[in-house]
Amino acid sequence: MKLTSLPSISTLKCFASAARHQSFTDAALELGMTQSAVSKKIKELEQNLGVPLFQRVGRGVSLTPAGQNLARDISRNLDQLENSVQKAVSAGAGKSALSIATLPTFANLWLIPRLPEFQTQYPDIQVNLSTRLEPFEFDREPFDLAFHYGLDNWPGMKMLRLFGETMVPVCTQTFFDAHNLSDHQNLLQAPLLHLQSRPSVWSEWMAEARLASALRHSGQVFDQYSMIISAALSSLGAAILPIRMIERELDLGQLRQIEGPVLSMEKSYFLVRPFRASNKAADVFEQWVQSKACDT
């Protein structure tokens, strides 16, 4: 069936939001609309397409198979459209726009604090950041570059290794003194902070330090490094953290390193870009990032 007219952008944004939240009510809150207005637009879209996109499940909704397929494509296409519009606006202002996919913790703790320097040096290049946690197909996503943590295994891409990840145990001076950590044997009784995705890192460190490691999985667990850093700064416990992500806190004396081994991880941070026609703004950003990686 060929559509006689394409749905409006507002209708597609309603659908994308409802699909993401699995809720018309939450979509309405996100878009500043009423729930009935969102429901009406979804109904009009279903009538236009001739297929149901949602099914009622209890008091909520879930996507039908057709809805799942559409949601996947619409989300990507809206991102691409937004990126194209942003580049046109930047070009109209005499600037180039770079759309970069990045890891949230890496962006917050390493990249963004350095971006003011880039903007000062290159005021005609606008950097836009979005979160992506896994490798993706550049041909299907609206990005010029991506930051990646892992191995050199993003097929068909140019991967520039920036640096590896070195992890050290840290805490506040207050915590250090309270638990007498001048002798790191006392870590066996001290509260420890854990990252959800790396539950064994303290046990690995204890093994390297030749300390008995029973019960080293106990302690508070967080799912973001930024949370662990805040917890460590609040003296809730000792943490093992990537040293490049806490340079500022170490320099200011807000955290201090605990004596013992340094863990060098197998994975590294990379700047990734496709092998395709040269992008001068991307070339400039790549050279700048490489220089910052060397500085650290």
C-alpha cells in the first residue's frame, strides 16, 4: 500500500515518545501535551498506516510487531533529521557541526571538561554529543565520530587508540585516616564501593596486593562511575577508579590514592570514524583529541 500523505513530524514524535516509554501518559508529559492528544495522534497514525501499533496491556500499552519495527526506524530517522537540520543551522551561521556518539561517564569526566579549550581554538566547529553504549552502523546513525571503550574490534572502522585504562584504589583523606589505610591490610575491614558492571575488580586488586579477599563483593553497588566518585568524595567507602577519570579530584587533594598495585585493564578508549570522504571538521577534532590523550 502506498501512502497518500506522510505523517507529520509531530505525529511521528508522539509515536516515538510513546514507544520509548510504553506509555501515552509519559509521552504526554515529555512532550507537554495531554494524554488524549497523544492517543488521538497515535490513532490517526494507525488509521493512516492501516495497522495497529500498540496493544493494551493492563492499564498500559505495548508495541505490536509492526510498532516495534516502526519505532526502531522512526527513532533513527528522527535523529538523522535533527542532525541534518542542526548542520544546516550551523552552516548558515558560518560553522561546521560535528555529531559525536560517546559514553556518558567518559564524556562527563574526561571529554566535556576539555571541550572549552577546543571551542576557544576552533570557534567555527560546533560539537554535539549523544550517548551510545554499543558499536553501531555509521550508515544508519547520524554520527560523524564515536568514542568507544573496548577492544580494537569495530569492523570496517578507523579506530584511533587514545589510551588504556589504569585503575587505582582511592578514598578521601578523612576515610583514609578513619580506617588507618596507611596499612592497606585494613581494607579488608573497610567499606568498599563497587561498580555493577565490574563486580570482581576489588577481588582482582586484592589478589594483586596478595591480600585475603573473602567477602570483597560486599559493600554498596552503583551502576555509574560518576556515582561511585560522588560516594567516594562523601567518604562512604574506598573505590577503585580509572585514574584518568579522577585527575581533577586527585590534583585538588579531594581524593588520595591508596598504596598498592595498579590494575591495567585489557580494554582501551578509542576514537572511531568511518573510512569515507574526508570531513575537515572531523579531522581537526581527531587531531585535537589525540593531543589531549597524549597530554594525559
